[in-house]
Amino acid sequence: MTASTLKGQSIRLEVISGKNLCAPSGRIPAGIYVSVKVNPRRCWKSATRVLSSDESVAWGDTVILSRDTLPTRLSLEIRASFELGRMLGDGEVVSKLETSWNELLDHGDETFDLPFPPVDDDGGDDDSDDDGDEEDDEDEDEEDEDDKDEEDEDVNEDDDDDEEEDVYPSLTLKATVVRARGIELDSITGSEIACRTDAGHMHFAKYMTDGNESDLKNAVQHFQFVLDRCLVGHPDRAAALTNLAWARLQGHIRNDLQDIDSTIFLFRDALALRPQGHFGCPSSIYHLTEALTWRYIKQDTPADIRESAQLYHELLPLCPEDTYLRSIAAGDDGVDYVINACNNLPTDGSDDGIQLRRVVLELCPPGHQDCPSALNELAKAVEARFDEHGSIEDLEESIKLGREAISLCPEGHPDCQAYLNNLAASIISRFDHQGKSDDLDEAISLLEEALGLCPVGHEFRDAPLDNLGGALQDRFRQYNDINDINKAVSLFREALTLCPPGHPSHDTMLHNLARALKNRYDELQASEDLNEAIDLHRESIQLIQPNNPTRHRHLCNLSLALCSRFTQNQVNEDVEEAIGLCEESLVTLPSLHPDRHCSYFTLRVAYMSRYEIQHNPDDLSLAVENFRLASRHPTQGYPERINEAIEWVCQAEVYQHESALEAYQMCLELFDDHVMTRSSIISRRDAATAFSGAQTLPVDAASCAIRRNDLQRAVELEEQGRGQQWSLASRLRTPLDDLKSASLPLAHKLAELSKRLSDTQGSASSADRAAADRAATEYRKLTEQWEAAVAEVRHLQGFSRFLLPLSYEDLQVAARHGPVIIFIASEYSRNAIIVPTSGKPHHVPFPDLALADLEELEDDFAKAIRHASSMGPEQPRTESDSTLAEDLGRRRACTPSFVAIGQGQPGAGQGKELSTVESEIELVRSLVPTMASPTTLSGDAATRAGALETLRSNTWVHLACHGKQDHDQPYYSHFAMKDEPLTLLDIMENDAPQAEFAFLSACHTAAGDEDTPDEVIHLAAGLQFSGFKSVIGTLWVVDDAVAKHVVKAFYKNLFKDLRRVICRTVRRRPGHSTRLHML
């Protein structure tokens, strides 16, 4: 097509798309546009479009130009704009090309790609200035900038043309001849600030490609000129600030400019002018993060990298996916660098420090390579806050995060050993706080795995060695296995050799080895261990800095070692120094710091040590005061506080101190609170039996009150300590009828929380430790809500003692039908208290009765019971009258349902066959009134589920089968059924609202538990807990023939009187069907 044929026509030019569109300066553009210059005074500009992550742009813009006004040739320019909307100047030239209209029209109606040369190939803009010597920056000294790769910002001018061809900019166009009127082109005019801005961009691009410092100087001068003209309020001020700041920042990065602080101020001012919602806000945030990151790199300013993380947290949601800004901000040199830098910051347990860790974790999407590290660092920060404040929520979160970090580690991950080590440390902290032995076992297993990942020669082997030694030391204190403490000492010695003098952990390793040696001395009394421990403690204290947050622990542990040496050698200087060290440790700790408990404990040890040698009453008083402070310290875990309270009791009894009764009360309260934190019935018993000397606390407390002539308090304490676990469980089943009349909403709230709590009291812990942790956390949160609701109830009038231990007046109700006699046999005194129907209790002392006499009497009684069980049915026995039938009759307003369960052929492993069970069931059937049409559940139907359903739906039960009391774990005591055992836990969790009476014709159904004698944890008690008002059980092995004789005599007598009661009931209620269930 020739020029003559085009006369009177127009050219339709479509700018469709472009690719490889990077600004030569490396600066991220706000957008890219195309300019078509037809002459020096006229041009057309496309829309400014956002650059995609693959460095492409889609325009789809069209212009129609009248051929009559067009010269033969035209100039096409691709430009980077650094503003969206209003532009300051024309931006930076990406590339430009001179061509002819004929060349564009040669492609007909087809789209075509038009390649562009690099901008330098065209000689730059007309106002380019080439003066100034080119300087080579390649030999500049490096400034610890390995993590931010400057090579990404330099253009390698020595690349081969073939290699450059693939990255040349190009446009996809379409040019056609059309019969349409062309548009009027924009005139090319520019203000002085626009021209100076363009000149600044040109010089800055040359500086970034050539490294000539004079270009940087010229660029900064141009940009400064523009900023000086864009005063406050000027619409282009934010753009002028950013242009100058970015040029200065790049000069600082290349060490051509030193001042970065003023540059950051410029970026801050620009961002202030572009708040969220402004189209320039994302790029302004990014520019500020870059400046802060570089100042962190060059000046090691942690505050800058922390702020960068916060800014990236704001930035990324503002950057659409697949945009170039997003790809850079979310890349290795953007947010990933900041994440990695933050993960290398020291652990900070402050609220701000934890918030930073949460921000960093949110910057790591699922699958991000730094996610495990971010989880681990957040876990460490949260545990550090626990160490300062003792909040169990922090510890639970730390463990949860640690487990998640490990779950995301692929096999062979280099940091897996560190995550295992840190998780184990958190779990040990929870063991110290809550005393759960499962935690200690899991921690040791994790540490052994971590140590296996750190063989001899591994640079981090010292950490798992040290922590495993600490865990074994904890296990030694719990189980007293000398092998554990010996191995701990060995591990600590190896760890110390890996941390020689000068190593940052040298003081810690000295301290931990010293603690282990002191603990071994306590067991073996080897003086060399104690002396070495003291020397190591002194050395560690000399090395540790005065402001070190763990210094108080070093002081306390040296104090304990000195107290031991004072007890051995009675050198007064040792105990004086020990007391001084404790007092110094307290000075450094806030009032609610968990470790103040340790300081109180150590100070108490020092005063007691001196009192035992010098017998100064003031020392005993000071020791008692520290007993009190340690036991009451609210941020320390219950196990340590309980142990201290038990020791307080012991010392107060030994020295007859007036605080003994207070100490007992403290023990019982702490036990109650501690056991309530356990989420399962079995774990509650484990908690109750974990403390040496705790089994006799209730009876010893009552004895103490008697010796202080406070009989009413003795009754209250005896009852408070007796059946503690039953009391805790029954709290959730407390009738709320009275509360409903006082506050119906509160009653409904408490009932709902009680039900939810009861539902979470699982009998078995999950094998999945993470699931078990989640369940425990849920239980704790529910418990807190339940306790808050109970506190609300106690503010109501008349409910001030709601669910508190019963007072003497409340307990005296049990004596309404006659006096109640309580026998209290303690190692300190033997007494009886008679609670009359009204008035004060009476005391009957037994000063000549020794505890050994009672133990002998107990054995004799047990022998008599066993002898009686082997006697034949025809041999006479002493009989006692029973009012059970009358009692049952008084309770009933309608006919009971009677059911009997028999299982003579239990499932595998549950016991031998019982040949008399079926005949016993038939005997019971024959004794029940014939009008009852009794039913039975036996044989294959007598399964665990069938028995539970039968217990729920009937009022009276007879049960004939094997019974077993589990002495190791009484909650696993059970009745043998056809498929699987019916355990005590099953019965406790089974609600039997109609239940009234049960006869347990099985062995050991009321035998109890030796470890918790006051708890009466047995099958008969479980049935009472589930709802049965009266239960007959057995304390021994039951002979089949004797059992049959007892059953016959019992039911014959029972139904003789009950027929009359039932008949009266039926006559009073005509039309009511009489139905007795026999089981």
C-alpha cells in the first residue's frame, strides 16, 4: 500500500499488549503506558496499566489518526509511570523505537509483535549528558549485604546479544487503514517541574545501569529541585518525595550516599500523603519497607526489621495477585528476607514481641518454607511470657505451636532437632507447672529423638544434651531412680565440654551441672558432689551478666548448696551468704513473677537450716512466713505449691508451731484446686496420689484441729478431705432447684456448663498428644467459665456458700436421726468426735491407743471377714436388723422396676465360669412377688452396653457376676460381662435418674483403694454416684454357696415388708399398672 492510496483515510492503531517491560533503573513502576509521537509537538498516550508479575501488560487501547496530518515516520515509546492517575512528568523510558507507518501497515489485518531495543541502544533522551567519568563500583567493599543480592539491581552490559534478545521489550500491535475521522493529538508541553523530573529519571536510570556517581548526583539535584517547588499541599508532593527518596536510597545501597535517616523521613512523609485507599499507598509502603530493611542490614537496627514486617503485613493484602509489585514484595528480597531476619531476632516475650511473631506467622502462607521457623519462634516468645507471668494459656499455646512446627518439617529438615528440643522444653515447663507424668515421659522421648539427630560433632548437640539432662533430673526427683541422676550428670558434663569458656552458654552449662551434682548429693551425701556444685555455681554467677533474666535462679541454687553445706559443717558464713543470695534474687523479680516462689522456697530452707542448728525462734517464724508466701504464690504451678504446703505441715507439726492448722487448710485447698484442673477422672486420682505424705492429710488435719480444741473445725476438715474426688465429680450434678427460683438464667447457664464439663471428662487420654492437649485446653476454658458462673451465684443473697465445703451446721444434718461418731486415727493422736443431733460436738480421746494397735486391729478384722466368707450357709452368724425395706418404701410413691443382671460365662480374660449364677437369678426371681412379672438379663444379652441401659432404666438392680477391684487404677475396677468389662468409669458416666437400690453379688465391690483410703473408690460407690441411693457390696471374695444363702435371706426379709408397701401404693393409685422387672 502506497502513500497516495492512503490519502483521505485514517490509520487505526491498536496497542494490544506488551512483554519484558522492566524499567532500566530497576524501580517498580506504578504502571506502563505507550506513547506515539507523530512529531515533536504532538503525541498520543495509551492508558497506564499495572505491570503483571511476568513483566507483561495488557492494554487493548485503540487510536485513530488521520493520515492527512501524519508524517511518514513516527516514534513509539514505552514508558514506566511511577504514579497512577495524575503523573509528575512522563516517567522513565523503558524503550523507544522509530519506525514508519508503512512498516506498521505491512502486516495487514493481523496482529504482530514489534520488538524494541534496550533504551541505551537509541542513545538515550536528547537532554542526556554524558559528562563525568564512569566509575566502576564492582570493586567496592561489601558491607554484610549477602542477604540482599545487589546483583539483581545491576545490568550486566557484557551479556551476549543472543542472550539479551530474549529479554527485549516488545509490543503486540495491529495497524489497519479505516475510513473514519482521526482524533486530535495531544500537544507535547511540559512544566519546568515535569521536565526536571524526567531529567531526574533519565540520570537515575543511567546511574543504575552504568554506576556513574555523577548521574546519581544529577538525578538527586533534579529531584530535589522538583521537591522544593512542590510545597506542602501541592498535588505532586508525594511523587516528588518518593522520586528523591528512592534515588537517595539506591545511592546509599551502593555506598555512594551515607545518610539514610533523612531518606526514610522522606518515604514516611510520602506515605502520610497516601493513606490506605489511595492508589499510591501500596508502592509507598513498599518503598518504606525497602529503606527500613536496608538500614537494618547496614546498621543492625532490629526496630527497623520489626517495622518492615508490620508494613508487609499491611502491604500484601493491598497487592493483587499476579501484579509485578506483588511478585517483588512477596519474593526472596522482599517479605521472605524480612521473615527470615525476624526469625533470627532474639526471643522477646513482651506483648509487642509476641505480636511481631504473630505478624510474621501470618506473612507465611500454607506451604511457605519459613512457616515452621515462624511457628517455632512464636512458640518460644509465648513460652518466654509464661516464664515471666505464669499464665497456663501461654504454655498451652507454645506447645500447640511447637507441635505444628514439627508436623510441617519434612524428613531431614536441618532445624527439626531444634524444634523437638524447644517443644520438649515447653512440655517440661508444663510438667513443672501441672505435674502430669505423661508430659515428662513425652519430653524425654522428644529429647532423645533430638539428641539422635545431633550426633557427636553436631554444632548444636549441646542443647538436647542439656535439656535431656534436665528432664532426667526431674524424673529422678519424681521416682528417685539413681540411674537418672547419674545419667543427667554425665549429659551435663558432655554439654559443658561442648560449651567451653567464651561460649555464650558456658555459664548455663556450669549452673545446670551444679544443680545435678547438688541433687545427687542430697541422695548419696557425697561431699565431693556438694563441693564441686558450689564451685561451679560460683563460677557461673561470676560469668552471668547482672541484667540476665535468669540470674536469680543461679543465686537461689547456690543458696541451696550453701545451706546443705551449713547443715553438714555448721559454718555460719555459709547460711548467712545463702540468706543474702535469696534476698538479692527477690529484689530483681516483679511481685507476680513465677520464680518468686523459688526464692521464697530457698529462703525458707535457709531459715529452717539455721533454726535447726541454732534454735532461734525468729528463724522459725521467718521460715513459716516464707512457707506461707511460697504456698500462696498465685503464678506458680500447683505441684510446687502443694509440696511446699505439705512440708509446712510437717515442720509445723514437728516444732508444734501455731501455723499448723493454717498449713493443713492450705494443703486441702490447693489439692482441691489442683485436682479440679484435671480433665479426666483417672488423671484426678493420679494427681491426688502423686504427692508423698498426702494420703493422711485429712485425718491429720482433723487431729490438729482437735489438739487445738476446735472440734467443729475438725469435723469440717475431715469431711473436706474425705472423698475429695467424689465431691469434685458431684459438683457438676448439684441440683439447682433453689437457684432457679433465685435466678433462672444463671441456673440455666450453670447447668449447661456443668453438662459440657461432664461430657468432656473422658475416661481415657488420647494417644494423640496434640488431641489430648486440645481436649485439656477446652476443659480448662470450660472450667474457668464454670468457676466464673459459680462466683456469680455466690453473690446472690442466700448463696454465699454455694458449692463450698460444708460447714459444721450443714454436716450436723446427718445426725438428725441419731448421733454420728467419727473416729480419727492419726499418727499425732487417736480420737473420736460425737456429732449430736444438735449443739456442739463431743470429744472422746484415746491417749493410750497407738496407731500400731489400730493397724493390728484392722488386720484381725480382715482375717475374721475372710474366715466368715469360708463358713458354710448352715453355720450361725451374728445378724443385725435392717430398716432397708422401710427406707425404700418411704422413698417410693409408685411401684419400682426390679431388674437383675447375671453373667456366669464372661468374655475372654475376665475370669472363670460361675456355675451358680443362673440358679441365683432364678432364686431371686422366685423371691420377688409373683405379681411383678420380673425380667432378667443374662447369658449373651448381658453385655456392657446392655447392662448400662438396664441400669439407666430401672430403679432396683440385682447383679450376679465376677467383680474385680483394680488396685493399681481403681477406676478400672469392673464387673465381668459377655463382651467386655463394665468398668467403674462406665458406671460413673452413666446417668441413672430412677435408681434407688442395688445388690452387688460379686467379689470386692466395696473393697476400696489403699492409695486413697478416704476416697472409697470402688464399684459400690460408683453406683451410688450414678444415682443409686442404697447399695449392698462386698469387702472380700464371695463364696458362691454363701452368696446364695445371703441373697435368699436378704430378699425373703426385704419383700416380706415391701409387699405391704407396694399394695398400699397400688390401692392409692387405681388404674396404675404394677410392673416389676427382675434382672
